[in-house]
Amino acid sequence: MVPQRSFTVSVIEVVRETADTHSIVLVPAAADAHLFDFEPGQFLTLQVPSEQAGGAARPYALSGSGPVGEPMRVTVRRKRGGYASNWICDHLRVGDQIDVLPPEGTFGPTAVEDRDLLLVAEEIGVASVMSLLAARLRAGRRRVTLLYVHAGASVLFGEELAALERRYDGRLDVLHLSDPGPLATDAEVIRARLAGAPGPDVVVCGPPALLDVATRAAADAGVPAARLWAQSRA
């Protein structure tokens, strides 16, 4: 297998989203821009400098909610003992450069269908669904519901989501669920939302326990496997 070629991109903005989470906004060189068009649900692999040969390569979801053509944004939460996440949060500043691989992967619907969309995400998992949420809102008149499980002390993308709710009045509904909270309650909320929506696409991103509860609730509600996507994020 031929290794992918990496490209150098520039950091144009660093946002401290919460105490342990940063968003990094990146732009490629003009000559490489055509290689960095990306689809909702894709990720970007950052090559973090280290003593390891080739550096420490780590994939991060492209978390931007803006229209196609806007700079790329990845959102990184520190992991205890995690070399790459801590290096990114501690070292990357505006004006720095870092090597990345072009966007790749798929998560969620590969086409913007004329269906409602139900997203279930916990904490950093919301970074993986933001681009899907925004793409469905921009595409037409269908409704998007985000069931967002978080601790509540500091809400990742809280202000951004509130602004999107105002902009798409009546089409985006963000329901905040307590974490830690009873998973049985989460399951009941998911079932209730599915009961009120005719055949939505369902996307789940979070820890294994939430994935299990959400996918079971979706299956119980009759959501076909072809319209259900789940991704584990610890």
C-alpha cells in the first residue's frame, strides 16, 4: 500500500472551547486547496511531531458547521496520558504550521436526504456530528434534532448551537441531557423523539454505553439499519 502524501497547513485560529478542549482552524496552501474539499462526517489526520518515526498521526473529526469552502476546523479534547491531544492543546498557536493528510473517511449519510435527522452525541462526540447537522439544515426544509448528553458545567459548541437554533428557527431542536444521568432516561427520550418523526436518519456518537442504548432504541422504533450510523468516542 502506497503511503498517503501529507501536506503542510497553517493555523489561522485557536479557540479554547472548554477547560480541556480546543478547536484548531486550518487552511492549506492555495495550490493544495482542491485537495481539502471535504464532505460532512469526514476527518483530518494531524501528524504531531514526536520522536517516533514520522510523528504521531491522529485522526480528528472535521467539526465545522459553516458552508462548504470555509476553513477546516478540528476539535481536540485532552486525554489523560495522550501525547498527541496534549501536544496540540499546549503547542499549536495562530501562525504555526502542521502536516496533515487530506480529508478522508465517511460517517453518517453520504448524501443529504430529504428526511429528518436525529443526532445523539455525548461531550466530544458532538464534534463528529456538527458538520452533518449543519449540512442537513442548509440543504432544505427538514428538521434536525440533537440529543446532547453532557455534564453541563461547560457545553462544547453551546453558543454555536444556540445561534444555529435561532437562525433555523423551528428546524433545529437541541435537547440537553444530563451526564452522568440514567441511561434508561436517555433511551426513553430517544424513543419519544423517534415516535414523533416519520422515518428520520439517526446518527449516534459517544461512549459504548450510549451507543448501545441509542441503537437499541432506534431498532425498537423500527429505524432500518441502512439509516442508522454509530461511532464510538470515549
